[in-house]
Amino acid sequence: DIVAAMKEALDPYGIPVTVKIRAGADTAHMNAPQVAKICADAGAAAITVHARTREELYNPGIHPEIIREVRSVVPENIPVFGNGDISCAGDALKMLRDTGCDGLAIGRAALGNPWIFAEIKSALRGEEFTPPALSERIETAVDLVRSIVSEKGEFTGIREARGRAAHFIKGLPGAAAVRDRLNHAETMREFEEIIRTLKEE
């Protein structure tokens, strides 16, 4: 009913209704295929399936068979996007191969790594991908924080953005100490000075 009402309200504006669902409430009730079919019949233009249950949240691994089942029950003209456990190009190719989905939805893996999309595109084309240098990671983080500060002011912007920026240096040598210092930065200048202390090995 919600999807149908949304479709009716948005049709005059040419805006499609898309739906994102989980595999189900828990492993005893993995009803994504049924829910997806109902949504498709009610007018959903696309469906994204996060292949874990609500109970599982982000652990353990996904249930790719659920995405495959959704793809089999939803009409072919309605794209189905697979979501969950995609952290690199290899995961993306495996998801496409194992589920037959039409596309991918990337979530947490894109935090601090917007280059994952280029990596996946390169893999799909059979091309080599060159990961960004540390300098590019740092400049991208600085640009992100600057844009948030520009929108929200320095006091609020720095406090909201410093956690997001920390994703860009996760796993790098010396990142833990720098991240701790970033969490105490109060100005844009201080933030930049701290994050630029990371150096290429």
C-alpha cells in the first residue's frame, strides 16, 4: 500500500519509487522474495536487497541466494540491486556472478574509499586499477571536511566531519594516533595540520 501510494503521488513528477529491503526479519522469516514481488506489483521501479536479516544486522556473511530468488520473481524490466559484503572489486564480481542481480549498492565500503566505484568499473572492463596515493586520500578527506565546514560553520562542521574523514586513513601506518588527534581538532587549520602529518612509506 505504501509503495502504491508513493507511486501515485510521484508519477506526476516523473520520479520513480525504489525500494530497499533486507532478507527478512530473521533467518526463520527470510521473506524478501515475497516482499519484492509485492513491491514490484505495486509499482516499484527498482529493488535493492541487503542480503542479511534485520536480526543479523551486519554479521555473519550475506545470503546471496536471497538476491538470486528476488531476481527470479521480479519482472525482468525491474532492476534488482545486490547489497552487502562488497568491499572490493572481487566481491562485486562475485555478487554479480552468484546472484544474477542487475547492479550493486555499495554502503560502508565507500566510507573513506570513494575509489571503490572506479575499482569495480575497472574490474568489469578487465582493466588494471591503481589505488589512490596517500596524498590523494588526504586531499579528498580535506576537501570533504572543507565542504562540511563551508555548509555548517567551523564549530559544528569540524565536529561532524572529523569522524567521516578518519575513514580515509583507516588501516594506514600511524593512522590510529592521527585519528585520535583528529577527534580533538576544533578548527579547519588544526584538522589539516594533523592529517598532513601522515606520510607515504
